[in-house]
Amino acid sequence: MEKPLDASFAITNKSVLKIAVPMTLAYLTTPMLGVVDTAVVGQFGDAALLGGLAAGALVFDVVFTTFNFLRSGTTGLVAQAMGRRDAVEEQAVFWRAFAIAVTAGLVLAVLAPLFVALGERFLGVEERVAVAMREYVLIRMLGAPLSLINYAVLGYVLGRGEGGLGLILQLVLNGANIVLSVLLGLGLGWGVAGVAWGTVAGECLVAVVGLAILHARFRAGPGLPREQLLDRAAFLTMLSLNRDIMIRSFSLLAAFALFTRQGASMGTLTLAANAVLMNFFMVGSFFLDGFATAAEQLAGRAVGARDAATFRKAVRLSTTWGFGMAALVSAVFLVFGPHFIDFITTAEAVREIAATYLPWAALTAVSGVLAFQMDGVFIGATWSRDMRNMMLASLAGFVLASYALKPLGNHGLWAALHIFLIVRGLSLLMRLRQRLRLAL
């Protein structure tokens, strides 16, 4: 039976935007780091250093994309505890995530040489590039525990629906990274090492700030019994949730890797054009992620409160805003896309090919918005097994579509990507209807 919701937990357009807007701004600041780091290293006029930075950042990003579950998984569990009005369990969820973050971070730091070796072998870079990449990765991995702790802190903050605090933490993180990378990399002349140490120092600063805020909050709240913190069933639930989200992330990476590989088989110019156009998808995703984050918190909180009516309203409002944002983003890309392409590359041949396929890239926001929103809903509800299974099914569909449409060339490849995004969204939507009948 659906129970009435307390007025303090009413789902409104304002409650959606309160989370979505600040987190969209936070996500949009992230690409600035890569731009500044590249500009800093670029001042040394050595292509090998730039190549090493790019290769090292790729290795680091692949590894840490895998551990993004610490952010999203924590958000869903904290939101549900908040929905149950269980402040003690909110604390317990964070400290369990903290324990996983520290343990996993230390393991990653120890295994850093292995990641370097795998990166060198996979990328096949020349020796001078490999040296710069090795230096960057080994330094960045020293800060792995701090990076993962920050994932857990942000997950807790977003689980509480505190988008403004999340924005502040991300601005401090990105701002400190930029300032310190410029100071150490360029000011002191440390180059790639300076950029890496600047990022580690920024992660350390935000970890200290975030933990200080949460410590003060927890100290003022109810005590956390040791037995609840160490509850075996709760730890296993978190690990199971994190495992499923990890598999989902791997599958997503596999789809984009296959997209890149298929594009490469069509020639260097097509590969380059697709790389330019994927920036449209990435920028669009930053806007869509904000509303997906709102769906995580609001849907998760409604599940915790076991309030089906509010859950439906959270899904409906966040998704409506998501579609509105997607339409706006796609329209902007269609109108201003040619200028964006010209800004990214000066190669005329690449510009011409990219302009041909621009509509496909510009419309990925519209075809992908439901997938983003459903991911947010399922993460918030901690229905991770369904999300994992639908992702694997969608990946299989993408593989089949990419080969079936191969005779259409790059048009077929982009069509397969749209099919992948649409199938992800629709399959989760259909599963959502079944879940609602059973879970709430």
C-alpha cells in the first residue's frame, strides 16, 4: 500500500534542479583539468612529453572508471537510508565505502608498475613517451587511496541530495588541481611530474576538507554502534552492488572501444573524424549526468521510504527535465557543431568528414538520455543486477548491429551506437515497470 509522504520529502521541479544544476556545473569543470595539464606540458615543446601525459591519463582513467562504483553505489545506499530516516545507517554506509576505498586504493598503488607495463604493451608507445607515461602513472597512483576516498565522500554528499556541497567539493578539487599543476609543472619546471604531483596534492586537500566536514557532522549526530558498522550482510550487499556497477562500467568501456576499433578499420581520416565527434557525446553526457544524479538520490530516497507514488514522480520529473536538456543540447550541437569541429581540428579533410556525420553525433544526447536516466534510477534503487544484465544485453546488441550495418560504413557504425543507447534505455524502462510491481 502506498503511504502518504511527509511534506519535507515532496518531489518537485525545484528538488530535481537543486541536485541537477550544481552537479552539471561540477561535471563541466572536469574537462578543464585535461586542457590545463596539456597546456602546461605543451609549454616544454616536447611531443614525447605530451604523448606520455596523454597515455598516462588514459591508463589512469581506465583504471579509475572501474572504481566509480564507490561514488554511485554509496549514493544509492545513503539515499535509501535517508528515505528510511536512518541517520546511523547513513554513517555506516559511508564508513564501509571508506574502508573499501582505502583498501582498494592501497592495492592500486602497489600494482602501479603492473598498470604501467600493461599500458606500455597495449599502447605500443616509443621509449621517450613510455618514460613520461611511467612517471605520470606511478605518481598519480600514489594518490589512489585519496581519489577513492573522494569518490566515497561525494557519494555520501549526493546521497543526501546536497548538490551545492558536491559542487563546492568538485570546484575545490578541480581548482586546486589546476593551480598546483601550473605551479609545480610550469612554475617549478617539473613538467609531467609536476602535473601528476599537483593532482595528487589536490586530491589530498579535498579528502581532508571532505572528511573534516563529515566528521563534524557525524560527531553531532547519533553514535554508530560497532556491530552495525561491521555488519557482514551490509558489507556483502555493498560489495555485490559495487561488483555489478563495475561490470556495467567495463561493458560501457568495451562498447566505446569497439566503436573506436571499427572506426579505425575505415581509415585514419574516419578515425580522426569520429574522435572529434565523440566530443559531442562526452560534452552532452556532462549535462545529462546532472539529471541522472538527481534521479539517483530522489529515486533511492523514495525506495528507502517505500513510497511508490513518490518514486514514480521522481522518475517522471527527473526524466522530463533530462529529455528537455537533451533536446536543447542536440539543437545547440546541430546549429553550432560546424564551428565546434573547426575549433577542435584544423585538418580540412577531417573537418569535411566530421561535418558529414555531425547529425549522428549531435543527436546522441536525445537517443541516450533515457539510458542515463534509467541508470540513475536503478543505481539509486540499488537494482544493480538488472542494470548489469541490461547493459550486457545492450552490448551484445551493439556488437550485432555494428557488424550487420557494416556495409553502410561510418553511417552504419553511428547508427549502431544509437541502437546501443536506445536499447539500454528501453530495456531498463521495461524492467522498471516489472520492478515497481514487485518492490514497492
